[in-house]
Amino acid sequence: MANFFNKLLYHDGRGWWDLPRTQWQDPNPEMEGPFGDGIIPIKKAWDFLTAASYHHGTPLFYVVVGVILSIITIVEVWAFNWLFLGGLLIPLMLVLSLGKFVLVVGFFMHLKFDRKYYAWIFTACMVVGIALFVALLLLLEFGHQVQQ
Amino acid sequence: MAASATYEVKNEYGEVINTSTGLSNKKLLMWAFLGSDVMFFGSFIATFLVYRNRSLVGPYPADVLDIPITSVSTFVLLMSSLAMVLALSYIQQGRQKLGTFWIFSVVVLGAIFLLFQVYEFNHFVHLGLTPRTNLFGTTFFILTGLHGAHVTLGVLWLMFLGFGSLKGTLRADNAIDLELAGLYWHFVDIVWIVIFTVIYLISARDVAPPGSPPFVGH
Amino acid sequence: MRLPRIFPRPTSEHGIWSWVSTVDHKRIGTLYAVTSFLWFLVGGVEALLMRLQLSQADSTLIDPETFNQLFTMHGTTMVFLVVMPLSAAFFNWLVPLQIGARDVAFPRLNALSYWIFLFGSLFLNFSWVVGDAPNGGWFGYAPNSHVAYNPTDGMTYWVIGLNILGVASIAAGLNFIVTILNMRAPGMTLTKMPVFTWMTFVTSVLIVLALPVLTVALIQLQVDRLYGTNFYNSAAGGDPVLWQHVFWLFGHPEVYILILPAMGIVSEILPVFSRKPLFGYSFLVFAGVAIGFMGWFVWSHHMFTVGLGPAANSAFAISTMAIAIPTGVKIFNWLGTMWGGSIRFSTAMLFAISFIAMFTIGGLSGVMHASVPTDAQQQDTYFVVAHFHYVLFGGAIMAIFGGIYFWWPKATGYMLSEGWGKANWLIMLIGFNLQFAPQHWLGLDGMPRRVFTYAENMGWENTNMYASAGGFLMALGVLLFIINVFYSARKRVPAGDDPWDGRTLEWTMSSPPPHYNFATIPVVEHRDDFWFKKYPETIAEYYHDDHAGELTAPSGAQFDDDVDMAEDEHAEAHASDHHGDDDHGHGDIHLPDMSYYPFILALGLTIVGAGLMTIIPVIIIGTIVLLWGLIGWSMEPVNDPAPDGAAHGH
Ligand code: HEM
Ligand SMILES: [Cu+2]
């Protein structure tokens, strides 16, 4: 059963949608997955950026992430005035900030590079938390309000 | 027999970790704590959202919130996160001076963020919004105030580490201490990312809910 | 880098200061046990006073205000100062022993948890001294707990006290998560862990995630009460229903925090006295995890009569009924464990068996009020009181007493008297049922809970009289236990290492265990490792497959794949590795040195908490103490360098 899940979720134990892994886990990664060898140049760039220390990124890489974060923030503030989006504005903001969130958690907090255990812990807490609070919001929005 | 064989797992600092998972105790503790803090801030953010548009009197968000100023302080906090990760990277590589420089940059940026917050709080009080005024004031001040308290704690902690790095007690081989502080700091940053979105970007146009008087100022 | 020391680092092993500065998990466990047992007596007295008042109709023995204080403090005490810390006492004593470690992952943090708990509990009960005990119920419903309706300081004590206690619980929870994940002996994969350790793990996760929610609710109420904010101020649009949601969002996981350790204890006792391995280990563990997860999504069953609307009510009714499934699974596991075993009816076993019976009754009444229309009749009546006492006293406390009888010989080195023990068990069981079974009837007849008296013509006098008599019988049972403790302490029948023919690692060492626990860290090959090492011939009998005698975990270990190379084959004696190297004392055994800072830090925290009742100078003093503890702690090495290689601390 667990094997079945491994097969389903991972390609022979390797997530093929994963970004290429770092040298720490995978000194000589084989190219597999949907893009085959086509991904090699990207991978080379990636390795260059993340090769600095044991399993973290290079300073340059972090600066790039920082720039992306700033750009997203600028877009957010700019998009704040796109009133024509109407009801789409909120989802847009949520998606943008989710992007920032993932970048910080994945790269600055090294979850992408680190042992998966940490990612599991944090993700599990996030999932429980979000599920709970969404349920709570729904309850208070559609719950006793209606009865009044 | 396999179980008695010695198998060494090294962590990123090259020290042998013989915990059953191969993970550092401290780092595991920190991540578990952050998971716990997710619930803490989650509850407050949920409270904010529950009470969104439920204030009976003004000022309402649209009367006080100022996106440009807050985006600057948001930017400052984001950059402090960048500085933090650079500090860790340099300390890990043994480039002590650069590392120290970046640690103190985090401290400075964090302090600037706090100054922005102090300014913002003062300004709001000036405009007539206090924690007692209405539900928006209550939820806004307590949530951002507790976030500010987290930032303050992080600034103090990093100052402590910064001096350690100056004196040479924080080095590549015990950079795990800095990494922990870093995790905390980044977490505080992502909480702000959410707060900025929820309170500012999403709610900043909220005016008086139907049935409540608009805010005319004092 | 070192701060000047005001106190020299403690080294003495005896006397009061050795307890104040101890970081030994066994001593901390003892501290937890003794303290919470004292609170158990306090909470019991509160209960008896209420029973006295209720034994007659229209009684005026206790005025309504005091009655409110009594039931509030009784509930709060029993939940936060008794069952939780008593469980923590078991965590502390047993988890390192069961996983083959020399201490928890963070011994000083562990001491900190205890001291915060002690000071927090003292602070909470200090409210009795000033005469304003909390009076808003253990659930503190807003707006009744708001200043407008509750102007005395009681609920402020409650809010701050619980917040302090929350810090202790969270710190302990984090500590045990790391300990259980990281400190297991070689070969002890997750699927070989004793069930008690598993339940500790699930409980710790629940604590770490649920207590922050309570903290938030309390902070909100606290700023409302102290600084006039509007979270629950209905005049400003605040929503009391939000309080109920947030409180029960914490509250339901909390009831599993209370019961899961008890389930773990019972799962250790039953196999030993049935001389059979636990029936369906994986099921039992999985059910525990499932309960821990599902327990998050049932909270609104405490709010069925609020009027959440049919959709919400049905959803929560379904999830509540669904959670009874893993609970039922466990009950059948326990029955299956006893089935066909050669059962010895020791006191511990008797307690464990009555746990199963009483808990089942409580579970059944739980499923009854999981049904919305039924609950409309039962909510806020004595039926609910009967329910939660069947699960909490009949469940948690029975199991804890069983655990005390079971592990007492290990902890002290001598046996508790079985004769007194059985009397203790019998009286307590009878008293318990006499007190709480009639409350089902009372509740269905409409007797409301949390009301200080009832009218004469309701026809409730006799039943209440029985209940009160039962209450005093229970008190007698507890008294018998105390007598037993003193009696056995006089007698001192030596226990030996393994008095019960135990199955898990804690029985491999001497009783009481040496302070370093294991001279050499054991290598674990099986579940119930000790048993199969004692009786290797039984291995084939219980592992009917090719796995017999093999080291690989049979199943279920896959989710661990990220780590199992580290897990199965790492070096021995890992427990000591994070203390740096040294070579004094017992070979490579080294334990962290004692420290005062946890005590100081906890003291500072509590003073700050007390100062929050708007006494600024106290806050300042508290902050200074707090910083002293914090800075001293962070600059104090875990171990002082040994002077000239001389052994110290052991
Ligand atoms: C089969 C599992 C269980 C079910 C289906 C269940 C269901 C319920 C329901 C529906 C209520 C609300 C009753 C009302 O107020 O009208 C309730 C109350 C309560 N339950 Fe349970 N329960 C279960 C197990 C437990 C366990 C294991 C514990 C604790 C160890 C527990 C402790 C409590 C407490 C303390 C209350 C009362 C809270 C209060 O109002 O003060 N329950 N239970
Ligand atoms: Cu419940």
C-alpha cells in the first residue's frame, strides 16, 4: 500500500515535479520526469545558485529571491488600485502573498533544502490551522447569523 | 546485526548527530514551536476576519489605513529577512565579519520596522482609533501589537547573537544558534506577509458597514 | 562568555536545593506527581463542599456566589492542575525509560515547565486567599466573564493563571515531541514504541497546537477585562459566540489531551497482567492518532443549542459520532488483549479494567448527546456532568491510579500494598458509580448543572443524597490510597527490578532507576522488547510471519523512510551526545548539570503575570527576574567543564 503511494506520488521515490534537488541529497541526479534532458540548463543554473554551503543557497541566490519578493510586494501595492478587478482582487492578493509565503518558507527558512521532516511538521500545522480557521470563519459567517 | 552497527549522520555543520531521526534537537524544537505559533497567530487573524466589517462606530479601516507607508515597512521587514539569510550563510561559511554585519543589519531593519509601527500606532490614536474605540481598533491593535512584540523579541535575540558574533563566540561550528533565531525571524516575517495582506491589502477599503454611521472625524 | 554568578552552580544531590535545581526527568516527574496530587485533594474538597450543598433541596449551606466559585475552581483545578500534570508526571517518569534514553531532549526546559506549572497553579489558587475566586465556569463563557457582569478580580486570576499554565504545557509538549522523535534507542522504530509513548506523542502534539488557541482566547478576554478592549463586549458588536467557538476549539482537543495518556497507561497495564501482547498494536496506535486528528473537528458539539443552524449542527453531529469509532476500536483492542490471557487481578489491573468499563459508559453517553435533538434535552443538565465524569474520573483518574499502582514499585523500589490497594479500588469504584450514575437520571429529569440548589418539589432529593454519599465514599477511597502510601512506605516490601513480569524497557533497570537510567543504551529488536528477550521462545508464537526475530519493522514504518537509515542503525548511547565530550563519571554517561535558572525564569514569568493585574512596579520586578533567568540560562553551559577531571554531579 505504502509502495503504491510511493509509486503514485513519487517517480521511483523522486518527486518529478520537484525542483532539482541540491547536491546534499543528490550528488548526481539523473534526469527524469516530464522534461527529460530539457531541464539540464535550468538545473545547472540551479546548482550554481545553491552550491555555496553544505545544503543552502548562495548569497546571490538569496538576493534573487529577495528581489522577487520585493517585486511581488510592489505588484501587490500596485494591484491594490486595480478596482476593475472587483471581487477578483481578494483572491489575487491571496495568491500573491501565498507566493511570498512560499518563497520565504522554502528558501529563506531552507525548507526546500532541508530534511523533509521539518517541512512535514510545518505543513501539517499549517494545514490543520487553515482548515480549522476556515471552518470557524464559515461557521460564524453562515452560522448563528442566519438565525437572528 | 544492523542495529548495533555504527552509522554516523552528520548535519550541515559537520557534527555527528546521533538522534534517532538524524535531525538536530534544537531545530526540531524550533519547527515544532513555529507550528504552535501558527495556531497562535491563526486564531488572532481569524478573529480579525470574523470581526471585519462589524464595527459599530468609526474610524473604519478606510479612514485610517495608509497603504504606501505600510508597504515601506513591509518592504523593510522583507529585506531584514534577506539580511538574515545572508548573515546565516556567511557565518556558516566562516566569513565572520560579513556575517556580523548582516546580523546587525537585521537588528537595524527590525528596529526600523518597529519605529514604523510606533509611528503608525501614534498616528491612529491621533485619528481617534484606539484599542477601545471599536472592533476594528481592538483586533487591529492587539494583532499587530503582538506581532510587534514578536519582532521586539527577535531584535533582542539577534542583538545578543550579534554581539556573540563580534566576540567570536558565535562561529561556523555553532551557527545552529543563529539558524534558530533566523527561523524565528523569518516566521515573524511570514506572519507579517499574511497580516499585510489581510489587514491592509484586503481590508483597507472597508468603510462603515450598512447601518453604521460613517466616520466624520474628531 | 559567562555572567557573574549570584548563586554558585548547584551540585548537591540532597536537600531542598537539589530539588529546586534538578533537571533529572525522574525527579521532575515526582515533583509533578506530588504537586498535582495535592491539587487533587484541593479539588476534591471543593467537590465535597458542592456535594454537601446539593445533598438537600433548598440548602443554604453555601451561597450561590461561593457555589459558582467552587464549581469553577473545581473544574479548572481538575483539568489543568490535576489530570494534565498527573499525566505529565507519567510522561516525565516513563517516556525516557520506555524509549531507552537517559533524559528528555531538553532537561532544563523540562524543569522550567514544572516550575511554571507550580507557580501558575499557586497564582490561580491565590484567588481563594484574596477572596475573589474565579466564578465564570471552567469554560469562562463571555460575556458572563466580562467585567460588566463580573466585576471582581476572580476571572482575571483565572485568565492570567491559565495563561501561565499554558506556557508550561506548551514547553513540556514541545520537549516531549522532540524527545520521542529524537531520543529513541537504536532499533526503536516508531512502530516498536510502547503505546504509552505513542499516546504521549499524540497528546504532546495536541497540547502544542491546542493550547495556543486557548492562550489567544485568554489574551483577548484579558485585554478586555484589563484594558477595556472590545473582543467580547457586545455593546461594541463583540460576539460572545466567538468566545464559545474559540474556547471549544481548544476545549475538545483538550479533553483528548486528558484521556489519551490514560489510554496509554491502560494499554501498558493490560498486556502485562494478561501475559499477552497488546491485541492489534497498529490499530490501537492508529486509532490514537485518528482521535488526535478528528478531535479537532468536533468542537461545536458543545454548542448545539447555540443555534448554529442545521447544516453546521449536522456536520458536527456526524463528526462527533465518527470520533466514537476509533474510540470504540480501542475498547475492542483492550478487550482482545485480555481475551484468552492468563489474567492476574492485581490492583493495577483492576483499575485498568474498571477504566474500560467506566470509559465505555462515558463514551456511550457522549454518543447520545452527539445527536442534536437529544442534546437539546441534555445540554446544561447533570447528564453532561455524568458524561464527563465517567470519562474523566472513571476514565482518566482510574487509569492514572492504575498507573500509580503499576509503576510505583519501579519509581520507589518497594511495593504498594495490594490489600489496601484493592480496598482503595473497590471503595472508589462503588463511590464513583453511586455519585455519578444517578446524575444521568437527574439530568434527563431536567436538573440543571451549575445551579447552586434545587426546589424541594422536584423530587430530586433522594437521588442527590445518594450522589453526595457516593462523593464521600470516593473521598474515603482516596484516603485509603494515602494510607496505603504511608503503610507501604513503612513496610518497604522490596520490589525488585521486574515485579510484574513487565514487557517494556523500564523494567530492565533497577528500581528505583539510577539517575543515568541506562548504563548502556539498549538495542531494541521488538515491540515489548524486554519480554521477548526474557522469553525468546514466544517470539514465533506472536509474530506469525517471517519477520520473527528480524530487526526490520514489520509494517507501517514507511512514512518514516526519510529517516530510517538513521533510525535503525545509528550509534549507541546517543542520549549523551549532545552534551559534548567528557570522560568523568560512568564511562561515557553524562547528564546535564543542575541549574537554578529554570526556577528563576519561571518565577519571573509568574511575577510578570501577577503584575499584569495593573501593578506596574510588579511587572518591572518580574521582568528583571525574568531577564536574569533568561540571560543566565542562555549563557550557562549545559555542563560546566569538570575541574581537573573530577567527577561532579554524580
Ligand atoms: C465517544 C467519545 C465522546 C463523545 C461522542 C463526546 C461527546 C460530547 C458532547 C456532545 C458533549 C457536549 C454535551 C453538552 O454540553 O450538551 C460533551 C461534553 C463533554 N465531554 Fe465528551 N464526548 C466523548 C468523549 C469525551 C472524553 C474522552 C472526555 C474527556 C476525557 C470528554 C469530556 C467532556 C467534557 C469535559 C464535557 C463537558 C464540557 C462542559 O460543558 O463543561 N468527552 N461530550
Ligand atoms: Cu467535546
